[in-house]
Amino acid sequence: MKRFIVLSAICMMLVPFASFSQSKKEIKSLMENFSNYEVTTVQVAVDGTKFVKVWGYGKKVDIAIMNAKKNAVHACLFRGLPGMESAMATPPIFKSQRAFDDNLDYFMDFFVTGGDYIQYVNVTTDGVPSGQDRREVKGGYKVALYVQVMYDNLKKRMEEDGLVRKLSDGF
């Protein structure tokens, strides 16, 4: 019985270290995901949404799909969206990539699988992408989704959370 208690105590002390190392792995994975993706503007809607085609990578198709959704929101926040014939380019909500680094804990929670980012995404692609929108690449898959991002709602959330100054705050 004593041995069980001692082993339990040791395990309980090691749990924080195990979860911390997992956290580092998640940070690295998230950063790699955001370092290289493609996004093109398909349409800009009048109701504060942006319709984009975005690519995601993953070892499995479903992971690539999830990453594409994250990439669409990330592009609105930090990269901006490219222009097209009928619309000008959309600037990113944050003026600097540094905002991501300065608020890393916030964005790790925001972009966790099934996190808050998903409420700003409407997927308009039905089913699993196929044909030109699904490619096997070294280490997994590259898939494209057509996604509607609630850009204005996303910006409002960042303002409410105090990460972006409201336009009404003045200069």
C-alpha cells in the first residue's frame, strides 16, 4: 500500500511536466501550420463576410480540412486576404504578426481543435474535397476548402477581448 501511495505521488508530480511538453508540441504544430498556406479571395459579401478558397495540410484528410479552416481565420487575423477583379485586398485585423506572439496563450486556446475560431467559419464545400482540391503530398494530404469567414464578427471579437483597438476609440 505504501508503495502505491509513493508511486501515485510521483506520477502526480510528473503530470504538470508531461502536459507542459505537450503544450510545446502543440505550439510547434500550430506555428508550422500557419507558416505556409495558400488563400485566395473568391468573393466579398456585403454582410461582413469573406468567401475564400484556402488550403490546409495534414497527415490525414480530416486533419488537413481542420487546418484549412484554421488557416482561413488566421489569414483574416494576420495575413489579410488578396484582392481580386471585383474587390480590393482585405487588410489583416492585426497590423503585425507580433500580436500572435504577444498573445500566444490566447491564440493557443482560440485555435485549439474545436476552439473558438470555428464559430467564425462556414464551410461551403460539401463533403471531403476531391479532384484538384485534394492532393497527396509528402507526409500526407493538401486539401482546399471554400470557406465563408465572418470577418466583421471576428474583428468585433478581437476588439471585445481587448486585442485590437476599436475604431471608435479614436487615434
